Amino acid sequence: MREPRSVVITGASRGLGLASATHLYGLGWRVVGAMRSPDVGLERLRAATGATVGDPRLVGVRLDLDDPASITAAAKAIGDAVGAPDALVHNAGIAAVGCVEEMPFEVWERLFRTNLFGAVRLTKELLPSMRAAARGRIVVVSSQGGIRGMPSISAYSAAKGALERWAEALAEEVAPFGLGVTILVAGMFKTDILTEQTPHYGDLNGPYATHYAGIERTGRSMMRLLANPPERFGPALASALDERAPFARRTVGFDARLLLVGSRLLPGRLLHHAVRWAMRLPRRGALQRRDSRTLVDGKLV
């Protein structure tokens, strides 16, 4: 009897990761859930899948993408559990809200360490075995911020954009060894990322208060009208894992598809205005000070 295919999913304890792990387990995959708290995460996965304690098709591994030592240990644990995985899904990520001027630089660094550098480190650890096995697919879960930089989440957008560029380059490097890469751009889903649980560093009474108010109204409307339940993500991921092309970019959700098509067809200037209108942002110059004189030594000149 053929061994079940194995998949490593980072961030498998909640949100899209939990839904994806549950769906793939139901399809017969051997699922390795990589998460910061595997005890808690495994309990959630067992409850969602119906798996029993000790089920060899459901394995939990501790992984903190902001800790290089944890990544190395996780890669070893993955190798001990399944050898060279058939698939690696980079799903884990963190977000933060705040305009560029107000976002602490340490937050920028943390987002890049987790959302980009952690994925790169884990891939580097697992690639030798996957390359030797001459098979495997690496899936990078991106977002609309990876297609187009979005106001108030510039750090998150920058990290996701960099993740996509890395995945494109990686695909060219590993294709000759029989491996493939897919970028899976997720639209809005009802998860806890980019919600009230996401850290907000903006000054709601400061110079960007109008921005935050408009974006908040738009976000609530879009969550109500467009956000999908996480369970709809799993089938899209399963389909992506069966992709045969050396590189593919897919979208999950009408909003993600619309933005991807728009970014390809619309001129940059028009897309800028479309985003501004959708986010209810002030038009250019609307917040300029009426008094254009310059402050020198405490005096307007």
C-alpha cells in the first residue's frame, strides 16, 4: 500500500492553517503541523479532524519562525517524522497596523523576520532532502498586500511582496531538480489576522486619523460582504499542491482575483486612485496646512 503524501504546514494551530490541515488530513495526507504551541495546536487539530492521540498521520512540531534555533530543531523533527516532505506550506505570518511614520522600526524587523526570513530559513533547512528526493511542492501563502502595497499595513505589504519575489526566484532555482513553487494569494477570510487582535500602532488622534477612520470603515464593509470562512481555503490549497507546473500563482477569493487582474491591467496612476477611493482616503493635498510658510527658529517666515 502506498504511503500517504506528507505536508508541512506552518501556523497550523489556527485560521487558514488549521482549516488547511484539517482538509488535507481528510484527503488522506500525512500532516505535520508546525506551530509555536504544538500541545495546544494538536488538541485543536484532533478536535477538527477526529484524529486520536498517536495518529501517525497527524504530527505536531514546535516552530517559532522568529527563532533560528527553533527553525533548525523543527526541521530535524520534520525529517525524523516524515523524511523529505512532499509539500511545504508557508502559511504562518503576523501583521501590524500603522502608517509608515508611526510604525516602530522594531515592528518592521519583527514582521520581516517572521513573514520572510523565517520562511527562507525553514526552506533552506528542508531543501536538501527535498532536492535529493527529486520531488516536492513549496506553497507560499500571500495576500492582497503582496500584490499591491496597502495603506496602514505597509510593513505587512512589504514583507508579503518580498516573500512573493523570493518565491519567484526560488522556483527558477529548484525547477531543474523536480520541485515546484506556488504563490497562493488569499483574499479576505474570517481569521484573526488584520482584525482587532492585530497590534495597532497608529495614533487615532494624530495626523493620519482620517486615514485610519476611512480604512476601518472599508475594512468592516469588506469583511461583511467579501470575507470567506477559513474552510474554503483548504480545497484551494489541495488543488495547488497537485499543480504540475514549475511555478504558479493562484488566487483564493473574488477580491484577491479582482486586485490581481486590476494590477495587471490598470495604469499605476489609475490603480492608485482606485485604492484611495476604496479605502476612503483623503485626496491629494486635502490635509495640507493652509499656511504654507516655513517654521524657522520658532517663527513663521
